[in-house]
Amino acid sequence: MSDVPDSSVSVREQLHEVVCALVDDQDAVEILEEDLGNTRLLQVRVADDELGKVIGRQGRTVRALRALLEVRGSESDVYYDLEVLEEDD
């Protein structure tokens, strides 16, 4: 039995906390989730002027977020895909 929660809701909440720590306008952060069977699509929506903070230089920050999701997914045999959306999308 594992002590690690495998609920996608907790993964979404953890991602929300991390993204909120990256941006100034935390009220604009929204995490949408779509269940695609064995894959969960997590879409991060932030204010337009904060996209760079989530993506990072040369995409390093978003790659790090995807790596964290990959680790969480390997613990629960669920693949997490991450998209960053503009506020207007």
C-alpha cells in the first residue's frame, strides 16, 4: 500500500499551488482537467502578462512542471499532459 495519494484532484490542487507561487495574480490562475481515459489533460490558465512566468526561459519552467507531473503519474499509472493557456482561450 502506498502513502502517496493517486487522486487527480490532489495533483490538480498541487499544480495550482505551484503555479500560484510562480505568478503575481493568483486569482487569475485556473486549472482545468479533462479525463481522457488513462491520460489526464491539465490546462493551466493564467493572466496574459504572466504567461512568461509559467513557461520560463526557453520553456524550462513548464518542462519542470511536466517532469513533476510525470513523476506523479508514474506513481499512479496515469499519464498527465500539461497545456498552458492564455486567459482569453
